[in-house]
Amino acid sequence: MKTRPNRRAGTRKLLGGVWALLGVVAAVTPYGCLYDETDRCGTSQTYDAELERCVCESGFGLVDRTCVPCREHEVGTLSGCDCAEGFARPSEGAACQKAETLGKACASDTECKDPKYSVCHLEGAAGYCTSACETSEDCDRTLNYACDYFGAVGVCERPPTGEGHACATSADCAGFEADYCEAFREKKCLRQGCKQNPSICHGDWVCCDISVLGTSLCIPPDALESGACPGGGTLIPRGE
Amino acid sequence: MLRRKTGLRGLAIVAAALWPLPLLGQTAAQPQAPATATSGSNDTPAPPVESAPPPSSAASTQLPAGLPTTRRDYMREDNPWDTTVPSSRAGAGPLAESASSVAAEPETEVPTEPDAPAEESESPIRIYGFSDMTIRHLILPKDSPWFTYLPRNTTGHVGNLNVYFDTQMGPKWRALSEIRFTYLPDGAASTAVTDGLIERGTNQAGDYTEFSRATSVGGIIIERAYLQYMRFSWLSIKAGQWLTPYGVWNVDHGSPTVISVRSPFIIGAELFPRRQVGLLAEGTIDLGKDFELGYALGVSNGRTNDFSFYEDFDANKAVTLRSAMTWRGMGELTVGATAYKGRATRASEALYYAGTALKSRQQIEKQWDEVAYAIDLRWTWSHVHLQTEWIMNDRKYTDAGRTEAANGGLSPDRRLWGGYALLGYRTPWLGTMPYFKFEYSPEPQTQAIGIADKFVMYAGGLNIRPVPRVVFKVEYTQAYTPGQGSSLFAGQTIRGIDLQAAWAF
């Protein structure tokens, strides 16, 4: 008989404790949750579930960890805003304009009116206006043009599309001519597949067959280490 | 009726303490649970049995009215294996009045606050601490990428050498500092995998007393340093740097106390900040013979590790809140809950001109708002020990503070969660405890470089305590990372054997 009051008292204590804990929970409730699975990124950003990251929405480029709107004739990338196909910047930082000078589409030299870029360099049926050169120093380095001096007359060649874009995986380089992501060192898009035809490397860039990566890559000549390809790769000479 | 009133009073006090939280929460802070009811492991290496203190009842009768009559865990958390009464009682040293086994018998009552007038309650500084030595052998293929983070060869190391400086400065005043001495940063491996090369740094200096021979120099880590004012059993205030009082093993982190060889991953993942600098109020409220409610409320600068221990880079103060209920009806059962809200900011300053006037502005390097919740349970009954903690953390970046992601682009907001459970049984044979531990934990460091997301770990071992202050541990661990491709780090199961000796001094 004595145990019943004790049990009741114990039950009351337990209930008191439970109420106290509930009070704490109620007090904590305003903390709420910050995580919204459907909205994991910031302003003008979208979530890339495959690579678990935020990227800029279409029309925005990543600049200083912020997605900024790209201007007319620009496309957004992880490195900022680049000129759209067929457009170029007359100078670094300038707005993209239809390529009337350097890079302007042409079929013959007569279409290249700008005396500075009076050479129509043909790649197959299509060509673009550029300049003659003896070394890459003669070319527009800000736009990554490089001198192809392997022919009778040296000519400044434009880089493959996407070359130099920041990347984490090759998915970031998809759709570009430079469709391989070198993710170990530079984390930039490079053109691959030059082993069979090293001349696809623009200008004075060289072709290295890097077996550890399972592909061959076009790399700038200053990336050679004492004249040898990095990563134990094999230098593929040009056929010309 | 009396007990009922006590319980309601306790509830009222807690409610009053928590009422301002929503306002504070707008600025971010983390509350700390009163270590009292929640922290402290029964497996803490206890002081020598021979030097057991007087029975609690006798001790409590000596206490002035209004002071607690039972040993509070918030004292034990500070030095879990040291059961010395932190007062001038008999002028004893750290061992002289140690309770026989707070670890084994947490219900043992020992006064924790001064029981003498002010001039008598002052004490000389007491110095004590713990250390450990571990031998690790990993069972992995010799070309496993995990060797970039883990020792390739069977290796012994001294992991912790923590020293406490403890002073009772008056009847209600106490100062405690805990310093970890470490070999770091000498020889530390870089933590970033950028080009596949993990280099080790050196921290050497020419020793002018030894012909300027190169000598490796280590460092210290300030675990905590605070002044404590213990007004009532239900109100103690700490000012300084304190360990966030969540769960069990963040505060009670001594290697002789932790049953397994290492603390759970979820603790190291810091879903709650490990340490904070600010004010912490905590205490316990007696709800009756078998029930006790503990709480903690802290306001701080916010995260410290990887940010700053001595400057808050945002105006937002972090709030920590903890409550825990202890029931001693069948052994000792403690259930606790902790919440934290804060903003973490790392920034630099830049000068600029506005016309001819020199100005400055803050440049945010990274910044996010976060909330974290934790629940914990610890039950010791007879020789059985069950302990579990589960933690969740939500992080939402500000627009200015979103960091670059490992896979390019920017880091998304995230939710991390995980926990562990440990079950052990203390046998009478040399105090041996076989135990089994399960862990499911995120690992922010490997997530940041994109090589692994979560870890699942199973560990089993023996915790042997031949004498109260010496613990030997033998543990086998198997870990893997779910949901990752086999070509990455994650595809490689980690197996290892650890031997550890840990001791309190």
C-alpha cells in the first residue's frame, strides 16, 4: 500500500521533468531549420546535383564568388563572362563585338579589312582574320592566340573554344573544342586527342601523350619540363 | 506537494532563462548544456579507491544552506577522473580526497563547492591532467590513397598531454585552464589535395643552447580558460573560453574518460563548435529524489576553430542552449538536448580611398548562418554502459560568404547529421569493459576536397582499467564511406588496430 503514493510521486516528478524538457524544446523551436533542399544556392545560382555545387544561372558568370549578369554577346562560365561564338573583345575588358577584325569570319584575305589583321587563316572551308607572326609574342596574348610557325608563313592561331576555362571535371568542358578538364594542377579545360594529329594544337602548343591520364593533350610549350612532357608523358612531334 | 512545487519552480526557472532566446537567436550563438546532467562518463578513470572521500551525506551536512549537496557533473566535467573536492578541505592535494569512483558510481555524493568561509576556501593552484600513447596499425593495401591521411607504417604516438590549472579563489569563485601540449605544427601534413602531393611542414628553430642545432618545436592548444562564479546549484556562470556543453564527450574529452581509443568522428566533425568564447550560465535543478534537470545557456562570439579565438568578425552573437534530465531510479539515465545558432565569419580588412579620405572595409572570405541540434542519452546501470549522441547541423551561406566548392563552382547550403552509439559492460576482471561502437558521421574535411562524404564505422574493443587512473585499450575498427565510387578514396575500406595507454595524473 505504501508503494502507491511513492509511485504517484515518482510519476509526478517524471511528468514534471518531461514538461521541463518540453519547455526547452518549445523554446528552441524558433531556431527552426536553415536548410532548404529545394533552394541550396544563392542569388542567380542553381544547384548542380551531379557535382554537388552551385553554378550560375544561364546568362550569369562567376566573378569573385558571385554570379554577375553577363553583358550582351557574352556567355557565363565558371571564369566569368566570355564572348559568344562569333564575337570578340577588341581589347581586354571591352564589350564583346561582332568580330570585324581579329577573328572575323572570312574566305580570303580581301575580306580582312583591318591592316593589323589582314591575313585570312583558313581551317577547312572556314577561316578567320588574324595576323602573320614569327613568334607567339607577335600575337594577341590576352586572347590566347599563339603563333603557328611550322608552315612557310607564321600565322597567329586562335585557341580552341573553352580553352583555359576553369573546371573541376570534364563535364565543365563539355561542348567546347577544349573538352578535357585537367583537374590535378591547373584545373582548366584543354584540347585532347592530338596524338593522331598534333597539328590540331593551335599555334606553338605541343602535343603530349600522357598515358597515366589515358589521353593526349595540347599544352603550352612553357609547360614542358626541360623539354619533356609533364607526368611522364611522351612528346608527339608535328608531322609537318 | 513540496516536491511538486520544486518541480514547478524548476520549470519556471528554466522558462525564465530561455524566454529571451528567440531574440538572441537572431544573432547567432550556441548554448552549452550544463555538463552537470549530461556530461561525464561513468567510465572516467577514478581516483584511488583508498582515498575515497567521506560519505556524501556527511559531506553535505557540512555545506552552507543554498549550496549543492551532491557532486555536480559540471565540476566533474572539468576533471572527470579527479574526484578531489575542489575546496580547501583539509588542504588536500588532488588525490587526497578523491572519491572512490565517481566514474563507477556517479551517484556518489561529493560536495563540489566550497564548504568553508571565504578565507578558508581559497586554495593553492592545483595541477593535474591526462595523457595517452597510442600504437596504430592499419590493414590497407600499400597503395591505398588513405595513406595520405593515415600512417603508412605501424606507428606509436603521444596524442594528448593536457594539463589543468585549477584554482579556488574564494567560496564561490574558481578559475580553470586546460592546456594541451602538442608536437604540432611540426611535421603536420597538408590537408589539401590539390596536385596529388601531400607534403609535411616543419617547424624547426636553431637551438641557441645547442650550437644552434635544428630543433623541432611544438605548440599548445588552449582547450579552455575561464573564470567561474558558482552562486547557486542552479546558477553558475563562466566567463572565458569553454567547451561547448553538448552531448557527452565534447566536454568530457579526456582520453582516460573516453571509453574507446578515440572520440567519435561526429565530435571531431564539429557540427557544434568545440569551443567558444563568451559567457555560459549553467546549473542543475533538483526535481525530487531521483530526478534532476540541468541546463546551460551560453552567448559567445561563435565558432573559433578555423575562424578566430579572439575576434568576432560579425556582429552576430551565437547562442547555445542545453537541457538535460537525469533519472537515478535505475542506475543513472541522462537524456539531453542541445541547440546552437550562430553566424560564422572569416574576413580580412582592406583600406581604400573615398576621394582623399582613407577608409576601410571588411572583405568576407567565408560566412554562413547555422543551427545545430543534438540529442544524447547515457545510461549506466549496474555494470552496463549505454551511450549515444546524434547531431544535425544546417548551414546556409550568405551571398557574400559562399565559398568555392571542391568540384568548381560554389558550395551549396548543406545539412549534415550523424551520431554514434556505444554499448559496454564493465566486468570485475581488472575493470575490463568489452565494448562495441557504431558510428555514422559526415566528415567535413574530406567533403571539402571532394573525396568522401560520410563514414560508417564499426569498432569493438576492450577497455581495461587495472588501477583507477590507468586505462589500456585495444580496439579493432572497420570503416567505409557509403555512396562513393570504388575508384575514389571512398571505395577503400579502412581497417585498423589500435592499442592505447591513457593515464590521469
